Amino acid sequence: MENQTNHLQFEELYLVVVTNKLAETKEFYQKLFGFKPLFESSWFCYLQSPGTQPFSLAIMDEKHPTHPPTLPAFQSKTGVFMTLRVTNAETEFKKLKTLNADPIYSLKSEPWGQKRFCVQDPNGLFIDIVEQTEPQQGWWDQYMQPEK
């Protein structure tokens, strides 16, 4: 008997960046994060990250007719950003610097329990690179109270 659920079932979840900077965006993710193309054409590139649990990212030229009909090229300040969780943020930050990439937020230990730094892709997509750490004692208490 087939497993039936009341929710949509999917095989994979990935972000598609619609852009007018296809080549620059592909190069950015390959150089900084080691993504490899699994499929490439003149208007679309499907990338996958290295590692035992790979993640996918697609890049689509805004001029191609298959992109969603009301969607222009990616615009920063849309409220969307990407988070990449890492084992050691300091090590990854040092790697970033050897690749001559400029962080827009330098490596910092945050009181809520993250060590992180941030970069921006060629389209303005904010990429938050985080290592989970222990939060300062009591920091989350103010946010854990039920609303009145």
C-alpha cells in the first residue's frame, strides 16, 4: 500500500535565481562555494554543492521565456537571503579571503548563538554563512515569552 499524505510531496527543493548576470553568478558560486554544473545551457545553469549532503541552485537568464511570467531579474532588498551553515566559520572566512572575495559583513560572534560572516552574489543576494554556537546566557529569554 502506497504511503498517502495530505501534503504535497516533492523530491528536491532548490532556489532559482533569475538574473541578467548568468555567467558572473555561476562563476561566483563555483569559485566561492565549489558548486559544480550538472546541467548548462545558454540560458540556464543547474549547480550542485560538494559534500555528502549536496544542495542545488539554479540560475536562469531573465530574457528566457520559461522564467515565471511576472518575475524580473533578482532585486536585492526583496526580503530573501540564503544561509549556508558551516562547521567552522573562521576556517571558511579565511578561505573566502584567499579567494579575494569581499565580505559585506565581517566574521563576528553573535550573542544569539552564531559565528558568521556575509557575502553578496553578483545579483545582490545576501548570503549569510553561519556556524551555530552557544548563545549568551539569557539572550533568548526576552524572545521566548508568550505575547500578551
